[in-house]
Amino acid sequence: MTLQEFYTRIGGNYDDTLRRIPSEALVRKFVLKYPNDPSFGQLKDALTAQDWETAFRASHTLKGVAQNLGMEHLYQVSSALCEAVRGSKPLTDPALWPPVEEAHAQVLTAIQEL
């Protein structure tokens, strides 16, 4: 799979990403590092523990990583969750979590095919 096909598959924006990171080799390098980013696991653990401060920090980090790497769909769903727990507010809409899990899984699956 090409990097451009990867972005199409995950609902990302290849062209915008190349404007931010003007080297396909660097984009590929950073995308391949994504599975090692701890923010998704931290978010999952924080939601389970109802640790809203950590949930906000982890969701904010995940949102930022997704945005910087042009993973638009993951960015959008993690951003919605981030806003829901901003200010250490409890998550009152648990339906915001499954789309984050699904988008994250979609990204990981696509990375394996790069």
C-alpha cells in the first residue's frame, strides 16, 4: 500500500500532511511510529478508572498526534472526546469512546499494510 492509499483508507488527508511535513519519507517514518505512542492506552486506562484529568491529557495528546499526522478521522473523534472531558469533567456520553477505538484500530490495521 502506498502512503497516499493509507491516508485514503483511514479517512486522512495526504496532501495536507505533506504540506506540514514536506517529505514523504518523514511522514512514513512518523506514521510507522504511531503504534508506539502511549496516548491511546493512557486514554483507555483513564476512562476505565474514571480519571478525568488523565483522560483529558491523553485525549488531547492523541488528538494532537492525529492532527499532526493527518489522520483526520481519528483527529475528529478524539477531539470530540477531548472536549467532553475538558476541565476534568466526567464523561457523560460514553458513546464518544467507541468511535475513537474504531478509528485507532483502523489506523493500526492500515499501518501494518504499509
